Amino acid sequence: MNDLRLSRVLALTLGGLLCAATATAQNPLIRDQFTADPTARVFEGRIYIYPSHDVPVIPGKCRDKWFCMQDYHVFSSENLIDWKDHGVIVKQQDVQWADPDRYSMWAPDAVFKDGKYYFYFPATAKEAGAGFRIGVATADKPYGPFTLEPTAIDGVKGIDPSVLIDKDGTSYIYYSLNKIFVAKLKPNMRELDSEPLVIANLPTKGLLEGPFVFERNGVYYLTYPHVENKTERIEYAIGKSPMGPFQPKGVIMDESESGCWTNHHSIVEYQGQWYIFYHDKDLSPGFDKNRSIRADRLFFNADGTIQKVIPTLRGVGVAQATSTLQIDRYSAKSPAGIAVTFLNEADTFAGWKVSFDGPESWVRFDQVSFAKKPALRRVEARLRAPAGGQIEIRDGSVDGPVISRIDTKGAADWQIVSAKVGKVPSGVRNLVLTQRRSGRIELDWIRFESSRP
């Protein structure tokens, strides 16, 4: 990793991001830092994500070519597009029972009960041979400030906590350590109310970790990453009670095409739609210990089984036509002539570009909201096209009504060009951008404008 990129990431992480920031994104959701292991929860009418936080290896502090994780942020969104970073909520040096030199603050969880928010997280304990323990922090708001408990949960040794509060108010904690365990929690949410039990009937070969449990229509879903072949895929089992027995049912998400060794997820319903939050290595394709969180829609069959999720670049959320539409995060593309690469290989946080390089090559960008008023009069695009060419924007399909034709005007270097728009659709639409005329065109984004006649 070059010095510029390392300095940027360390400034973000070590500085703590004391001021909340807002980022607009598709997949990955967060673009200014590495994030992984996302637990998504609905609190106060918003989606809150509690991920772990990868940072580049800090020389002399972290194990080389391994995970380096020293704190936790929390992010929230109302529309699943614009994400607010509420800053750091827990740091390893503040955890009394944790070893401050291990940088192993892995996958967390958060729940709300009886007026309090409870944040659960794993870390390596100070005591020799104690291994991973799970700690608790509490707050009055989902974004904190959080107050750390002075000790870890007695009787729990493992990682990746997931907490389920059942319909009758009973709470359960699930965690992993080569196997997956479950135990009841006392009403105070800080102590066990039963001995941990190993959940039976799960795979016995290959890495098994990262449980996330939820209930739907009286069915309890135990979901988990499992290495069946070379990397983790997301599988699930179902049962009739929080402690099982559970029966394996299949795969929710196959191994990542990128070859990312881990995947870790959560599943939540928000505004009538179910979503899966997970991670890949979008911003660090050469090093899968610096990961980035994603989200996609999830659907159930009539019998309650889960349909397999195919990861997308577009992700979730309805984008406003007047926002910056990152077309490289497309929903679909033509069989040939389309490529996505980083804008700057030395700084992957700068994002991507999509290249059109073939007759009638196209991409589709779904879920764009057009309001009836004010009228949209122009569209802007940031692009580069030394040989000239034209990008045509259509409504719905490659043969749909033409919205605009953007003449690249032989833009030898990156610049913003604009074009008039014709009949503007209303409502939520899918856009198809097609290359017309020959000549390679590199496109960063488009944005519809209403301010100019």
C-alpha cells in the first residue's frame, strides 16, 4: 500500500473521526474507510450498521498480512443510500479487560431492550491463555456515547456475538469458536442465565463462525459463514425455538467471485423489504483483510426457505435523479464492451469508472427516482473520451424512450459535459446508458439538473 493511501486511512482511523460525516454510496456502502462484518439493526426508524473496522497493518503493532482492528464505528441511514458515520464508539485501549496490543476487535452486534442499547464485541483478553472474550457496552442512543462494562461476560469464550431478543422478552447470545454456541442471557443483558450449548447438526468440517439469528413467522433462522471449499459462503438452518434443534437448509450466498476469504453478514427487514448485509474486498482487491460492507435485497419462498442472493454492484436504496449516480455500480451490463476499473489505482477510495468500448455496449442502473417537479432540464456527466462518441440515456431498456444524448465532444481528459433532456420520466425508473458511435468512453457519474433553463 502506497504512503498516500496509508496516510489517508490512518488519519481516518487513528484520529477517531470525532465529527460525524455523511457518505453516499451503492456497493460498497462506505467508501472512505474499510469496514467488515456488518450487523444491521433497525432503531428509531433508521438502519444502523455496526461493523468491524479493518485498517492497513500498522508496522510494529499488527501481525503482518493479517486483520488489524482496533475500534468500532457506527453508521446509519434512512434511505439506504446516504450513510452517516457517527464516529468511533468503542476503542480497544479503553476496554479494561482486553489486551491493547492485539488489534482483534472482530465482528460485533447491538440490540435494544428496556430503554437501553447494548453493544456486544469480541476482543482478546489480557490474561495469558484466556483467548477471545465478549464484552458489553451500553448507551441511551444507538450511536452512543457507550459506557463499557469493566469485565467481559463470564462463561463466554469465543467471537462473533449475535443476540436475539425473543417475542417473550427472553434474550439469547450466540457466538462461535470453531463451533456455534447458544446461551440464555439474564434480564440485565450482561450475564449468562444458562450454560452455553453447542448447536448440533451443523457442518463439522471447514471453518464455521459468525452466527446471526433472527425470527420470521415463528421460524428461527440460524445463519452462518462456512468454508465448504476454499472461502466462506453464507448458509442457514431453521428451527422452532431459539435454542434449536436446527436443521440445515442450504446456501444463502455462494463463495465470492473475488476470492475474498471471509464473509460475514446480518439479515434484517426494513420498510417491508428484507436485506442481507455482508462484505467483500472491493476497495482492496489485492488484500482480503481490508474489506468493505455491502447490502442486497433478500427474498423468501412461500415455504419460508430463503432464495439465494446474487451479489450486485448496484446494491440497495432508491437514488434521486438529482444526486450523483455512480454508473460504475450498475445493475446489469451488455455481454461485451464494458469494463470497471479504479479511477486511481494508487487511491482506491477515489472510486471507479466504467468504460464503454464496443458497438452498442450498455449498462443498466436501477431504482432512480424522478419527481414531477421541478422539471429536469439537463444532465451532466463526468467523462473522458479522446476519440469522441456519444452516450445515450434511455428509460427502462436499450429500446426504451430516449431521455438524453450526451455528446462527449472529444473530451481528451476528464471533464464535465452536459446535454439537454427530452421527455423526463416520473416515478422510480431504471436507466440504460448505451454507447453510440465508435470510440472508447470512460464515465464516472451522471447527474440530472433543474437549475438551468
